[in-house]
Amino acid sequence: MNGPWEWAASIGTVLAASMIAFDMGRRATAWGFVLFCIVSAMWIWIGYTEDAMPLAAMNGVLLLINAWGVWQYWFHPKNQPES
């Protein structure tokens, strides 16, 4: 497991974690969660194709957690501008 998909997913994971950890504002954090969702999906695919089911299962759970983060930062009613 050392191909271009793995490298792209690894770099994307580090970037997403950095976007959230540096706390550069709500918009950057929301995009960090979106990137986490994308790379989690990549890791799931990599796990299935490389017969690494623990990796796929872990990222399935992380995908759900990060999708919740996207919901919280972009779509939750408490974060919508008042009309």
C-alpha cells in the first residue's frame, strides 16, 4: 500500500486535520470536514481494494463523524443567518 491513491489520501488527511486544528474560522473548519469526508471515502475504497478491512471500517465510522461535522458547520439551523 504505497501508491498514488494512498499518498493523496494521506496528504488530504493531514491537510484536513490542519484546517480544523488551526481554527482559522468557521468556513475553513467546514471545508476541513468536507475534505475529511472525501479522504475518508478514498480510504474506504483503498481498504476494500487492498483487502484492509480494518482501515475501511475505521474510515466508514470517520466518514459518518465528519459528515456530522459538515452538518454542524454548514447546515444546522442554529448556524443559518436570520432572515
